[in-house]
Amino acid sequence: MDLSHVRRLIDLLAHAPVTELEVEEGGCRIRITRGGAPSASPAMALVPVADVSPMPVEAAPAAAQPPVAPAETVITAPSYGVFHLSPSPGAAPFVTVGQAVQVGQEVGLVEAMKVFNAVRATVAGEIAAVLVEDGMEVEAGTPLFRLA
């Protein structure tokens, strides 16, 4: 079983109404489960922190603190697959740079195993940049568009 096949199985589990998937193929067996409680990402590593003695900190009044700037707003890939900017080859793209988008508007497609999943805007805004090329392979969570 190759890595791309395992990724497809993980994607399938993510979009299916089941919590466990077990597949046996060619003497190789894989079991994927989805837990109900949030857990740390397996890609995250624990890094030891040096022991530092605490320093006294004076609390500033809440009104004196500057407002926190919002994080960069991006639209990300919903799953692993091949990203498409248009509904079919040769057709106009769903969105272009400078175009306003509304919440829920379709902005692209991700194709995995001949199944097309719509990429939808999660917030309203204006497309500031397209971050991936048409036909590029993307992972779930890959930033696709930056919004202004």
C-alpha cells in the first residue's frame, strides 16, 4: 500500500459518517480511527523548555493594550487531492484576484479518486492572491487563496 493510497483512505474517513476504517490489501492491513476528543497533531513534536525563573509582570489596564491585528485570512483545501481553479478545462475560473467573495461561495474544486469536493469561502472578502496553481496536488489545510 503506497502513501497516496493511505492519504485517500484518510480523506475518505474524514468525509464519511464513520469513526473507524480498516482495510486489508496484499497482506498489508491498516486501521484508521477518528476519535471524538481533540488531540495533538501527530506531526507536532514536544520541545523541552529551559527552566526559567518567573519575572514579575505588571498588569496593564485592558483599555491601554493595543488591539490585536487579525491573522491573515486564507481559504484552505478541505481535503487531499488535485486543486482545480475552474469547473472544467478551458472554462473560466471560479474566482480571480480582486473579486469579492461571500461566505459559502464556491471558489475551486479538489479532486480525489475521481470525486470533486467544492472549496468554499469560509469568510467574506476580496481575493488578494491565488496561492497554488491549477492542477497542483494539495493536502488538507493547504492555503489556496489569501483574502484582503
